Amino acid sequence: MRQLLYSKRLAPYLFILPFLVTLAVFWVVPLSRSFVMSTQEVLYGQGTFIGLANYERLWGDRIFWQALFNSVRYMVLTLVLLVPIPLVLAALVNSSIGSARIKGFFKASMFVPALTSVVVAGIVFRLIFAESDSAMMNQVAEFFGFGPVRWLRGDITGLVALLAIALWRWTGVNMMYFLAGMQAIPSEYYEAASIDGAGKVRQFFHITLPNLRPTIVYVVTISVYGGLAMFLESFMLYAGNNSPNNQGLTVVGYLYRKGIEENDLGFASAVGVVLLLLVMAINISYLTASGTFKKEAA
């Protein structure tokens, strides 16, 4: 037994065993069970095999397609906002502009929203985008000369509220990712570029961006997942899972509606499987197009 415990061949497997057990219990087993349940009609804990009936029903479900459209639209817009804006902010923090103390305070203040509960943030933003004249956003609207807006009643205005939460919550996190990547770039690159007469803008596009490629790939990958898996922000903003005309309904929200609220676990499992396949298809396609797998193979 002593020789077994001190074996150099066995030691790596012992170190990764807790991770493998956790992965199997909390990911592999539930995922496998979801695939099985998606082909069943689950009633009172008993599953009856019905083949692909849940997927056929899902294909013709108008509300599912609306929820999918809402999720994809939200994901695309968060990518448009939460990649370039944090990138520019990280470049400003990493530059020689301003004092180190002010930059440190700015970084800390930008990261605080990520530590805040989504439940609390959703309630606060619901009050900010309320319909009353005293609500913060309606006061801003009145300042610019247009009357009170029913923010959470309209499709576009409700989307603006959801994007505001995303910007407030994740801008600081993505900025930290980009800042860490920028600080890992050797300063000799910039010194050589300065000697050759390259300005700050040219250095950013020809030195910073190419060296930030792995960080950008990572941020885009997790943002795709985060955008398609968004649920709690919408749930708290609309005070439930029933927004006007389902304008705030996401794929995960539809899964929650079918699985938890209506106890249709087989159909909800089919929704979850489709969401998983969609996220994997988008991310694998993006990683392949970005050359990530080729780099790893080399």
C-alpha cells in the first residue's frame, strides 16, 4: 500500500481524482440523464420512452423560437458591447495616463458589480426602469425632453434594460481579463515600436491586439455561453418568468417554465439539450475559425 501511494505513475491520477469525481457527479451524470429524459414522458417520477416526440414538439413550438430569438439577440448585443468597451477601458488603465492611485480605485470600483448578487441588482434595475415619473431613467428621459417611458412594457426598451444590467455587471470583469493580457505583453515590443516611430494607436492595433488574441478568444467564448444561458437577470427585472408578450423570455427561462412551473421534465430536458448543442456548435465553430485548435495541436 505504501508503494502504491508513493508511486510516481499513480500520483497524478490521485491529484486529479477529486476533479474527476466532481465532474462525473455534477456534470456527466446529470447531462447523461438529461439526454435520456429528453426522449421520455416523465410523470410522477416514472419515465416512458417516446422517442423524438419532445424534439418534434419543440420544433413546432412558437414560444420556444421566440425565446431562442431573444437569447441569441441578447448574446450578440452583449458581444458587441462587452468586448470592445472593456478592451478600450483596459487600454486606458494600462496606459501612462493618470495616477496609479486613481487607476487602482477605478479598477476596484469596476469590479465591485461582479460581487453583487444578481437578485439585488435585478431589483434595483427594476426600480431604475420603473414606469413612474420618479424613476431614475424616466427622470433622465424628462431631462432630454421626452415623457415617461414604460421601459419594461416595450420589446426594445426592455432589451435596453437587460443590456444595462449586463454592462454594469460584466464590464469590469472583462476589463480585468484584458488588462491581465496587456500586462503580460513584453514592454520591449512597445519600446522597439516607439523607436521605429509608431504612435500609440498604431502600437495598439499592431502589438496589443495581436498579443491579446488568446484573451479575446476566451472572453468571446464565455460571453457566448453567458449570453445564451442568461435567465436570472430577466427573471428579477420582470419580477417573474412572465414578461409582456414573452419579450424577456430566454431559452433557460422557457426551460424553467416547462420543467419547474409546468412539471414537463421530458420536454424541458429537450430544451436543455438543444441549448447545449447550440452553445457547443457556436463555440466550437468560433474556436476552429480563430485557429485555437491548430495552435494547441502545434
